[in-house]
Amino acid sequence: MPIASRSRRLVPLAEAADYYGVCTKTLRRRISEGSLTAYRLPGASRLIRVDVAELDAALAPIPNGAVMRDAV
């Protein structure tokens, strides 16, 4: 088994949506547009999982006002 697959933490869409405060439709849209990878369990075509690390990596900090003023 490759090292990368051992470090993945795959969770159901509902759990990921609850943790990140979005609805499952938002995650499904991200999957559909290609910005989020979905995984299916073998033999269970309806069970979709997402990688928590990939969701964490997609989060971006919002710059605060001081950063915006310094850039001007």
C-alpha cells in the first residue's frame, strides 16, 4: 500500500459537510467542478468519501484590514 493512501482520512460527505459548516450540496458541487476529489468504496457505488486533508488544504485565510492597508 502506498504511503500516501495510508495517510488519507476519508470521511462521508455528511460528516465533512458538518465539520466544515457547509451543506453536502456544496461538497458535491466542488466534486463536480473538479476542485475536490471524491472516493468511492469498492462495491459500494453510493458511498462517497472525501479526504479531510484535501479539504484543509483548500481553506485560505482571509486577509485582515492591516494587511490590506499595507499593500496600498
